Amino acid sequence: MLTIVDVKNFVNVFFCYAREDEILRNELEKQLRILNRQGLILNWHDRMISPGMEWAHEINKRLNTAQIILLLLSPDFMDSDFCYSIEMKRALERHDAGEARVIPIILRAVHWNDAPFSKLQVLPTNGKPVKSWNDHDEAFLDIARGILRVIKELHASSNATEGDVKYKTAQYESAFALYEEALHIDPNSTSAYSGINRVLEILRRLKESQAQLQAELKETRLKLELQQTEAEELKNQFSQLRQDFAQLQHENYMLHETLGQRDKEVRILRETLHSFTQDSKTKAGDTNSWREVDQIMLE
């Protein structure tokens, strides 16, 4: 039973075949019809060229844009210069460039082991020609399953590639979702597994960095609290110093006031004493004896 895969876009499939194998090609198309209905593939072959169109141009256009190219092998295919030397050659060029997937399908027994495509895995399973199967439907079902497997791989690869783009732009959640979707489509996708591991490693590092930053933030907050405490203490000390300085200024002012008062009192006393001595000298008439007294008082 074929598995229905939820994918975004269909895959373009190009049939490269000899006209003598058209009946077998039609039988294969019937087996692939379910994939068409599910929106997984869009088939194309030369019988779809509309009247009045340039057939060579149309074939080249479809051949150069297909993602899967089916080589329907038979003696007639190998005998056809157009199939072998033109279509197959271009298909293998795109396959080697990673632009398309070429799948050789053995319809009828033919020597193909030394052909340029012999390095590729063929269908049906074990390379048994369709015509050699007792039931052709089983052979084409086997081929359809193989094609579906390739479709999964292509979509998984596409998602993984898109995930790589998201990964490179640090969109890790989006990248992880694409890698997961790729694995859902193809559980054997090594690129998706690799991508998930890269994202998990980045997330692990980010988590470690976050923990380190939180520890540093906590330490910084403690230092800030200590600095605030010290600043508050210095503020209080400065306020006390200002109060003490103001008190000292007041005391100094009061001392100056007191000294000034004392100087005033002393001056008055001196003046009084001087006046007294002058009166005493006049009354006594002894000027010389009182001169010494005046000198002592002035000093």
C-alpha cells in the first residue's frame, strides 16, 4: 500500500521512452495515477505536446525542468539515437549536476550493464524486467513504490535545504521544524538528522550561555547592591560631616563673638583704668610716679 505524504509542491516527472514501449508506459502511468491525484507528481511525455507546438523545444524545456526523469529501457530505447544520445545524455548531465534524479526502469530485457546509466539503481527491484514478471501490475506497483521513495527523498532534501538556509540566518526554530518535516517525509534523511543535531547543539550552547549570563547578571546585581549600600553609607557620612562642619562653624562664630566681647570689655577696662589713673595723678600731683603705672596698664 502506498503511503500518502503531505508535501508542499508536486514533482515534475519526465518519461523518456521509445514509441514501441508506449503501451507499457501507459500501464506505468496508470499505476502512478494515485500519486497524481495526491498532488505528489505531475507527469509529462511527448504525447502531451499540443498540435502546432515545436516538439523539440517543448521536450528540451520539460527535460531541463523535470525533477525526476524516468528512462524506460528496452531494446528499442537502446536502439533509438534520440532516446540514447540526446535525451538520456542530457538527463545524466542534470543528474550528475544534482539538478534531477534519473531512474532507469527496465521494461524489457536488454543489455544495459555497460551503459552510462549502469551506475544508477534501477527499477523494478533487482533489475528484473517488467515483461519477465508473471503479473505486470505487481511490477509496476514495485516501480511506483520506488518512485514514491524518491519523491520522499526529494521533498525531504528540499526541506532540509530550506532548513539549512534558516539555520544560517539563525532562525533555529524554523530550521528545526523544517528538519522535522523532512524526517516525517523520509525517516532515512541523513541531511535532516544532521540538521537537527546542529540545531540541538546550537540550542545547547545557547542554554549554557544563557545560564552563564544569568549567573553573571546575578553577580552584577549583588555588586550593584553592595555599591548602593556603600554609597548610602558614604552619603550618610557626608551628611554627618556637613552637620559637624556647620556645628564647628557655629562654634567658631560664637568664639569670635565671645572674643570680640572680651576685647571690648578689656578695652573699656583699660580706658576706665587709664582715666582713673589720670585723675589720680592730677590729684596727687606726682606725675613721674604715675607714668610707670600708665605704661604697665597700656601694656
